[in-house]
Amino acid sequence: MAPSTRLSAPVWPGLLVLTGIAVTACASEKADGDASDDTPTWHRDIAPIVQGRCVSCHQEGEIGPFSLGDYATAAPLADAIAASVEARTMPPWGAEPGLTEYLDDPSLSDDHIALFRAWADAGAPEGDPSEAGEPWDDVSAAPLDGDLTLRSDVSYTVVGDPDDYRCFVIPWPEDTETKWVTGFDTDVDNRDVVHHVAAYLFRPDNVMGEGVFEQLQDWDDADPLPGYQCYGGPAGDASSQIPAQQLAQWVPGMGGVRFPEGSGIEVPPGSWIVLQMHYFDPGVTDLDDRTGLVLELADDVQWPGAFAPWLSGQWPIGGMDIPAGDPAVEHEVEGDPRGFFEFLVGGLDMSDGFDVHSSLLHLHKLGVRGELDVTHADGSLSPILTVDPWDFDWQRVYRLAEPIHFRDGDSLRLKCTFDNSADNPQTGGAPVDTNWGEGSEDEMCVGNLFITVPME
């Protein structure tokens, strides 16, 4: 399977294009002036926000292409920073506002966005360090107790141009006792190349039986390099469909994720984990990586949970036609997902319903919008997540501030919208008929929920 041919910098629209010499010189000249009492300054107004919303990525050794850790590095970029926060491309957050409340939402209010613009327009004044404001809490920070780290036995040299999707098969090391994953993080080895990480769980009682382990091993053995090439999921062949249960999903700046108190994902002995790495090759040769998945474990939990995927069973067998030239193709599925969940996810009794705690949408590059919601038996609607515009480069887990309950008579709806017209840059001006598939030229529409059995 060919790697993606997207031509872009990792994930920093609105900043990289504005960091040239002209911007630097202009900001430096204006920064020499004094600020009036009501003019925003770096120390009093801007730095506290930057510390809590930007520095987790924009610091030495992280994925951000430049540091924003102090005035000297931030001031020359004042206009670029203001433009990015005004466009709401930074801090990155795709959930449509006003529908649902989420935990760890880094979005800025209109007033805070206006502070950045006023600061830039005033010449990015530094202000008095003695008036420094209290730094905002870093919403990406969630340190975990790392009980187990899973990683490939050997380093992998990134070869993609510019993208490289690589899967590594890792047998679960606990061979006698069941464990529960209660949270996850990553131990990133080479931040210059790691774009995102996904982990998939294959239990011994999976729907394919022993055949799934044989297939994973075949893909691994057939590839001369460590691991094997993959794309939208853990399949090593664009023509193959392989049911997989997601265990973790991580993007830079996200920090660790801890599942709701008292809940976790069951991992029985004999399971295998497939660690999927999305690498971005910055054009430097011989860049190696051996990133690990850090797991927090428990011997037991009160409420079993799982990442449960929702989609139409017709889509993976050619039922998601996206005709060339159509700018607004919609595919939608609605119903009671419990039978589908039970088919793919082991260890959960959902006869009394389930509770939704977080969601992750997955489309490929023609996607422009995704929606997930629950319609209750009484006709009321509970929005879970809407992402518009969809951005393939920012696929993240959105954690709900309060769980949404799914009970008898309710229905779960997923809707994805695709632009397969020549106006969509992802088509390169030459759209082709597209359908479901693992390859970069194919598409998907999946709503992945973290659910638990009812907590009440």
C-alpha cells in the first residue's frame, strides 16, 4: 500500500506561513514602544495563556516547529500567533462549540482572542515581569502511573515521503491473569517524526478467532522492515478488512488520558496489541523511532468499558459510494448499536444500555464534517460530537464533561460528509470515484465511543 501523498507541514496552519523575516522585523521594531495601562503585555496578559494552551507543543523537543516559552521567541511571531488564534486553528480543537461540554477544552474565548490581536497591533510589548499573571492550567497534562510500556523490539527508520504509516505487532506480556487498562499515554522516542499513535486490541475471543493472529503475523513476516505498512487501521493490505478494537489514540499535545474513575478496558491473556505509528518525514535521512505506549493497569474495575466503533455494516463491503465531482456526499447510519458493539467488542453486557464518555471520529482526507448524537426514546437529542471542518491531521478523543446515557428505545446516529470535487485540494484537482477502504485513496466513516456498562 502506498503511503499518503499529502503535501503539508505537520499540523501548524496559519503559523508557518507567517514566520518570515518581514514579520520578524516588523514585530521587533514595534515591540520597543511602551504600553499604556490598558494595552495587553506579554508578562501580564499573553504569557499566562500561552503557558497553559501552547507551550505543551511549542517547546524544545516537542512537535511545535518553534518555541513559545519566552518573550524573545514569541514577540517576533505576534502577528502570526494572533492570526492563528483568530482563525481558531490554534490551539487545535475541532469540536463544534455550543453543542456539548467537554473536559480539557483548550479553546479561547472571543475576549482572549482579542487580547492576542491587541497585543500584536500594539507592537507586542513585553511589560513588567513583576506584573506577571498566573499561568493557566495546562489542560493537556494528565500524568499517569506507567505500569506497562509496550514498544517494538527494534527501532524503525522512517521512510515515508512525506507520510509513513507503520504497524508493530506486540504480544500482550501478561500470560496468566486478566488486566484492565485504565489510562494511557505515550513515551515518544523521536518527536521530529511522530505525528500520531493508535493502538488496537485483538483478544483471543475476537470474531476471527486464531485467524486474525495468523493474518497479523503474515503481514509482519512479509514486510522486510520492522513491522508492516498500514493506513486507516491495522490492516496491512488496502483490500483487506479486519475487525479491530481500539485501545488508545494519541496526538501531540494531548497528554495522558485516564478513563472514567472505576472503569477500564479488559485485556485477557493471549491478546495481541498492534501499535500503529503515523510518521511525518521532515526530509532528513536516517531518522529512527521506537515510541512506546504507556499503560496504566488495574487488576479489576467496577465498570467494564471499551472503545466501541459505530458504522454501517454495508459501508465496508462497497456501500459507501463517493462519486467523483460531488462536493457534498453524505453517508449516515442510525439505530441501536448494541448488537454491532457486541460483535466487535468482548467482555461487555449492554442489555441495560451503556454510557458514553468520549468520542473519536475517523474519516480520511475527503471528509469535511462528522456528526454523532443520541436521539432518546422521548424524542430529545443529546449531541455527542460534531467536527466541522474535519481535519485528518487532528484526530483526537473528545471527553464529555458528563456521560450521555443510551437506553432501550434510544438510537445512535453517525453522519459523515465528503467533498470529492475538484475544488477540494485533497483530490489534486482530479477527483475519482471513491468508496470505503484502508488505502489513502479510499475513505471511512467511523464514530468511536468510549462506553461503559451503566454507572447508575
